[in-house]
Amino acid sequence: MNFADDQFMQLSCDRTTKIFVIAVAFICVTFVFYEQNLGYPHFIDAPLRLKSFFDSSFLENDQQLITDRSKLILAWNPFFSYDLAKVFTERGLKNCKYRCTATNNRSQLAAAEVVVFHIRNTSPKDLPHSRSRHQLFAFFLQESPYHTGGVLNYLPRDYFNITMSYRL
């Protein structure tokens, strides 16, 4: 083997090693990012994540108004066989600094700050026809879209204005 062939082999080896190291580093960074940010939360954490919406900066000027008034969360439908309002009340709203309450009483629609729709139990024919401009309609799904049974194909576009999902 001559000098040029030896240099070429060393260069190829260095290049292959560099590509391998970069690929391993990329996989490690991707794994750490996934574990830190996209891990699968349990569905009972959703009210706590929804509560963080009320902590956002655009509400800081109205902080006194927020804490003086109770926030009503309307669970439009159940989470499979669970009473979603009961789950929110028992598991997620115990320490809510905004005095949040949850109900599944649909007659409270006009008073609700947030209306939560568990998408797997939602029928397009069973949706409120309108909402106030200050009201949030929450798209609640704890599964991948692949497992929704096709209900996403029948829901109106741009109907929901906030999401609660496993990908928070």
C-alpha cells in the first residue's frame, strides 16, 4: 500500500468515526429531550396542566380579578366511564389558587370558563353551537390520533381553542 492509499484509509476512517459519533450524540440528545418534555402523563394531571393556562403572562394584569372569582370548568362528556368533573375535583383542583370548580352540568355552559371535551366520547352532533369569545373549548385527548376511532374526521375545524393531550 502506498502513502496516498494509507492517507485515504485514515481519512475515511476518521470521517466514518465522526459520523458515528454525531449520530450517537443526536440519538442521546433526542432521547433526553423526549424524556424531559414529551413523556406520557397520566390523564389526572390534565387539570393541573389546564391550571397553568391561567398562570400565563397575559393574565398578570388581572391577577386580583382572577383570584377573587371562582373559575368554572365544565366537563362536557365523561372520560370513558369516569365522571371527568369528579376526577378534576378530587384529583386536580384541591390546591387550585383560583378556586376552580368542576361540573358536568351542561346548563352551566354560559358560566364556564373552560369546557372540556374528551374527544373519544365526543359526537359532532353533541357539541355546543356557540361559545363566548372569552370561553375556552378544550380538546382533551390522552391517546395518539391513530387510536381515536376516526372521530377527528367528523369534528369541525377550528372549533377548539386549547388542547389537553399526552403531548403537552
